[in-house]
Amino acid sequence: MKFIVQIFLSFPLVAFNQDIYIPDTSVNGVSLMYGKSFDKKFSEYNLPDYYEADHPPKLEFINADKTQKFTVFHCYGSGKNDICTFRIEYRKKSDSIPFYGVKINDKNFKTDRGIQLGITLETFKIKIGTTNYKSQTRKGVTKITIDLNDFKNDKFLQAYNMPTYLAEYYFKNGRLIIFEFGFPNP
């Protein structure tokens, strides 16, 4: 019964109202602006103290087969392990694991809406549930940008008390190769 209710609830959004965008807020169980989810996910790993790292402070996670990189950016002035932006991209074989990086057991990195590297542009458009985005193509790479910045009228931004949410997705040969989303640091 629960499955039928989920299908019924999601069907009208996808089929009839393509202007409703529900932002992604997590990757592999780590949620934006919720340090406890970060602590829970990475409690088994000996993480470096990344607060002294690059600006904004960041930490990189490498998947099990070393083909993907998941970068988390800490928010200035927020609580411990409150992450404001996620970036997922393919890793070059020549890349070393950075000083502020950790190899983890995850096979890949996937958002709560099912966005992950390698999906097609068509699948991506279905998963995001909106046609309200900017698209541009340069040198064979298509960039899709979703920018929420109307704090006064956007309940999502109000709930997080953040002025803007930005999501950028890069496709080459019709496949997702890099994406980044969250609350950008000034």
C-alpha cells in the first residue's frame, strides 16, 4: 500500500507540474547543514582535521574503486561538520588522494533524488522534476543550472535560513560527468 501511495504522490508532480523543483539535500546519507548525518556516515573513518584546509574548508572522499570523488565544503560560521555544498566528479587515474582526502567503501555517490555520475541527460531531466533551469553548451559540454534565490517566497530557503541554493550539472556526450549543489559560500 505504501508503494502505491508513493507512486500516486510522485506521479502528479512529474506528469502535470513540471515547475516544482524539490532540491537535492543529501549524498549517500550525508545531508546539507546537518552535521550529525556527516558524523554518522564517517564515524568509522579517521578523518583529517579539514577546518585548517583550503578556503572554504573542504574534505574529499574517494569511492572504493578510486574512480569518483565526493567533495564536501564546510560552511563558514556553522556547526561542526555542517556541510553547505557537495561536489561529485570523476577522478583521473593520475590523481593522488589529497592530504585532506579519505578513501571510503562506497561504490558510487548518489543523491536523495537518484542523481549520480553517468546518468543520461534525459534521465536527469525526469529525476529533477522541473523544466525551470538554465542550459548552455560550450565545447561539447552542456551545463544545466538551477538557482533558487527568492528567500522571501521560497519555503525551502526559509527552512534552511539560507539566501540561495545553487545546483550545476555538467554533461558530456549526453552523460553526467560533474555536479555540484548546495548553499554557496560568499
